[in-house]
Amino acid sequence: MVLERLAAHESWEAILSAYPELKKEDIQEAILYARSSLDHTEFRVVMPDALRLYLDQMFGLDVAAALHREGHDVLRAAETG
């Protein structure tokens, strides 16, 4: 609840007034706990095998062809009319 309110840009003062049983130290502990949890988390970026790309006219046919050879769906602005 504390982290959700902080993520919603609620001030510490507003949180403390909504929950009088909390102290500033409790908010600090929540932040430290979240940071500690993230320190032990592994993030991976998963990319699809192919992308659909819409290229601006400044990219030449050679760029579009190279991307197409790599398996990407490429459409150039000049080809769309």
C-alpha cells in the first residue's frame, strides 16, 4: 500500500496522515525492502524473432533489403503511397 501510494506520486505527509499508525521510518523501510527485492531479481528482455518495421523515406532500399534478409517484415514509407 505504501509503495503503491508513492508510485502514484502521493507525498509522504499525505500517506502519514492517511495512516496515522505509520512513521517516516516505516515508509523508508518499505522503500528499502523494495530495493532489496529488486537487487535479487533478474530481468530479461525478450525480443520476438522478427519485427514489423515501417521505415522512413530516409532509409534506402539497401537498409530495407538487409532487414528483410534478417527475417523482418519491412515496409518503406515510399511504398505505401
